[in-house]
Amino acid sequence: MDKRLFLIFLPLIIFSCSENVKKKNFDSFLNEPCMIVNYEGDNTIEGEYITTKEIRSSDSAIKIDFPANFYLNNSNCKNWIIGWGTNKPLYDAGVENIRAIINIDTQNKTIYLGKLFRGNGFPNKNQRIVFWNTKPSEFNNITNKPIIDPSIWPQFSGKSISLGAIEYDSLQSKWIMIINECDTNKIQIYAATSDNLIDWKAANNGDPILRAADFKKCIWAKDKTGNEIQTPFVTDIIRHNNKWYLFMDGYSSDKKRNIGVAISDSTLLGPFKINKNPVLSVGESGSWNDDAVFYGKVKKSKNEFILFYDGRNSDGAERIGMAKSKDLINWVNSNNNPVIDQHTGWRSAINCSEPNLIEIHNDSIFLMISGVKKFKMGAWHHYITKRMYLDKSGNVNDTQSGFYLSTDGGESFSAHKNNPIFTNNYSNKYENEHMGGNLKLIKTDTADYLFYQTKSSYEGSKYNIMLRVKEKQN
């Protein structure tokens, strides 16, 4: 190999070797595959794509060469949809056209297609196809519409809503949902209440529970310019010693993103005492998190608290960090940070690593994080390939979530073999773009409720809060 070419590829070789994460088949509340892209059925690698061999528009059927141990069959296929791209630059992710699956004849290698949810017609012969699970692990949308309409708050700005957290407030005897405005210059924090997790009403007479003016003494609650005071984004809530702790992130005057906290010793609706200083700040210049620490998710673990967060460096690379605390105010970073440093396959883009959800069972920590597959673009790629097609089906530039397991206190993690394990439903117009960064799992005696944030192209691009429910057997 030419020495100059070796020097060019050396960083890529080192980078990929440092990001190997073991895959395991561990048990979690989400276990099913949610996306089948290639013959291997393994979305952490790019393998041989599944392509159409014959198209029969007369009976809405396509024929493919079924891979060995193909996950879909006639008993489970109705929970899945099939997608394909347009064979045009930037529009070839396998979500641009979506159809239902009626049944599968594995013996004759035939898939019979149903309703067209999105796009046009049928895939072409020899075109790549992608399979998407709309009801992973039996979590089903009880309504196709967003679970909450932001118009219930008269002062709400814009249409996009950001999910903060949901907790049961015993003093209110209600479930409380905390949300932010987003995709707008005006950002305030609102609350909604519910008795059943399905029907939500505006709390606090429809007024914000926290406004930008409440943070005027804060050094970590400014907008991205570092100039204007702005309400930070709520990412998690935890109760300790009869107090509510709201974890949020905002910007300081130097445009760095930090994590702060507001505390209420009354109800989850406040009043709040806001810490002037952040509880977790960016690292030193040149470190893995020198530009931002954000999207903190908190959980009690034995006699301490554990915080996972997204750390970003000045080059835009995001990784997962961990910190621990005894009092939720003073945090100590792990010496092993970043604890997840993987950007391959479905997480090949470096600009997404948001923690979504934490579950702790005995000595095991289950962590969900976001990821996207990067575009194959740029001058170097164009020069080599002589084209600018994405060349990758699946979640190209669309956020999905995967599960990771740690059995050593969060110092190291193994990826679930089926990652990504939760994705939005592209057949639903209210969530047909990508997922947001936050999820909330609530387990009751009768059902498990999974709240999540998605983006829709319907009526303009906006974020919605959706709900899937898994009914429990009697």
C-alpha cells in the first residue's frame, strides 16, 4: 500500500478497533428486532442487502431470496411493514415508501403486500428493501395520534413539544408530565396531569411552572448564543428525601452546555429552588466532553445515585459518560469515561449519543441510548464512488434507540444483539421522521406504558409525544 494512503486510513483503522462493543442476548423489556436491513439480520454491520427478485403488481406480491433464519413468518409479519427508498441521492433510507405486509409464503419466497402508508407504488426489481417492526415486544400504539396536544397550554409557543419526564406525585394524587417548548426561540417549562396516563390536562392553570426569568441568576441557563436567558431543557426527575430534583441542561456564557438542577420540597409543580451553578460541567479543553454535557438521566443504585449523560467534544463527537453522587448535587465523574464510545453500524454517526432510559435490576444496569447511521457523503466519498447515493438502507440520519447492559456498575457495557431495539413507526404520519431523545417506561399492575418523543413531517416538521402500551396477561 502507498505510504500516503496508509497514513490516510490509519486513523480510521484505529478508530474502528477502539469501538468494538460485545453483543449479548440479554433479557430486557424490549427484546425483539425492530429493523431488518441485510441478510445477516444484524444492524451493527453492513452486510449483503435483501433485494427484490420479482415484482407482481397483479397480486401485490414480491419475491425475495429469504435469508437463513429469517425472523419474519406468516405468524408475526402483520406487526411489520416493508420499506424502500427512491434510488435518488439523499432519499434512499428504506422509509420513503412504506407498505403493510399481508402474509408471507416462505416456501415460495413470496411476500404479499397490503395498504400503502407512504410514498408510491411498489419497489423495483433488484431494489433494496427494509423491514420495520411497528409493535416491538408487543408494545402497541393505543392511539395513532400524539398523547398530548400542546394547545392545552395557552402560552405555548410553536407546535413542537419536548418530553422531559413523568412521575406520580402523591401530594397531587396524579401523574405529572413535565415538558418543554422546542424548535422555537421561546422555551418555557410546562406541566400536565393525568389520572390514568391516557388523558392529560394542563396543570398550573395552563401557565408555565418555570419561565426564563426564574433562571436569571443562573450561569447555565442561556440560549445557544450564550447571551439570552432561556429556560433549560428538563431531561429527568427523581425524588429523594421528600424533595423533587429536576435535572436540566442549558448553556453558559461561553456557549458550553451544562447540567443543572432545580429542587422542590413541595409538589412536582413547585415552587422550585434553582441551583445557581451547574452540578455537572464540561471537561477541560481537548477532553472528550469539552463542549457539552447534556441529557442527564438519573437513577438510584444501592446507596448512591448514578447519572448517565451525553458528552460532546469540540469536534462534535458524542459519547456516553457516567457520574455518581450521594446527594444529587455533588457529582464525581467515572475514571473510565466515556463508558460507551461506539459509533458503528446503526450508530455510525458521531453526533448522537443521548441516554434515553435507565433500568437497574440487582447488579445489572440496562441503558437505552440513541443512535443514527451516518450519510455516506463528502468529497472523498464522491471521488471514490463517483456517485453520491447514500448506499445504506436503514436508519440513515434517523434516530433510533438500542439497549446496553453493564454488570460492573456502569464502567463497561455490552450491546443487545438486536440493536437498535426501538424505532418509530414510519407508517404513522405523526411519527414518520425520527425519534426524539427521551423515553419514559411506567409499569402498572395491568400494563406497561412507554412514552416517547418523535418527529413528524405531517403539518410541518414537529416533535410529538407518543405512547405505546403492552397489556399484561391476567
